[in-house]
Amino acid sequence: MDGMDGTDGAGGANDAGGANDAGGMDDAGGMDDAGWLRLACELAALCPPSRTAFSVGAVIVGEDGRELARGRSREGDPHDHAEEAALAKTSGDLAGATVYSSLEPCGRRASRPRTCAELIIASGARRVVFAWREPSLFVEGTGAEVLAAAGVEPVELPELADLAREPNAHLL
Ligand SMILES: [Zn+2]
């Protein structure tokens, strides 16, 4: 339960073999945390750019290691968040699932009443793996804390933060 402060680098990430080169997009079978998160970061790069919101990608993977859904910012509506867009494509019961998001899920939000942290908690997902801790630009980033308090394990893979930040360079 105290694994959320992944500051000690390489150790935290589920012992994902070969996380130094988080490749593996060409073969969805047996992808590790870093591989799924890299995919989420690549989805972020496909978002229509915005001057008032981050570009984020999210992938939801079931307990069996198979992709359930993916989403990205502003996918169907200017207010859509990536995690929210992905969650909307699932049947709702995500017990045991992992949510991969290029950005820490929001714990506060200006655009809609329910934050992604709340939506993820309600879904039953067990873990959230993200690359980039939300900078205090639009709202304060508290998503990881909110998740942890509700028993959802937040895992940060800071080695992919640069990739997650890239499509947002114009905001920073
Ligand atoms: Zn959100």
C-alpha cells in the first residue's frame, strides 16, 4: 500500500523486464507495464492540440493482460479526458484491471463534476500506471493520492514522462 511514491527509480515498476527500452508496440501479447504505458503516450500524441487542456492517452488492460479499451483527450467532446473516454467504452466492471494513462489521472477538475480518479475508483480497477505527474498548471494534481486513499495502487513510471510531456510542450 505504500508503493505510490516511486521515487527510487527502477525498482518500483513491477519488475518490468527491459523497461529501459520500453518498446513492444508491435506485439500486444505479453506487453509489460512500460509497453502499455508507451502505447498510452503514443495515443496522447494523436490528440487534437488544445491551449487549455493537456493531451493524454489511456489504455485499460484487463486482469488477463488483454486490452479492454483505449481513449484520448477530446476524443468525442472538447471536455473528454482520456481515462474517461476509455472507461466509457467498457462494460463498467473492471475488477482487477489496470488503467494506463500518460498523465496522472485528475483528482480535481474544472470541466466536469466527476474526476478521472473517481471514475477509476468506481470502475473497480486495481492499479493505475502513469508516466507524468500532473503539473499544477490547470488544477492541482492530486489524482494519485485520491486513488491510493481508495485502495487503487498508483504506479509512476517516470522514465516515460518525457514521452508523455512531448505533445504538451506548447503548454509548458
Ligand atoms: Zn481526468
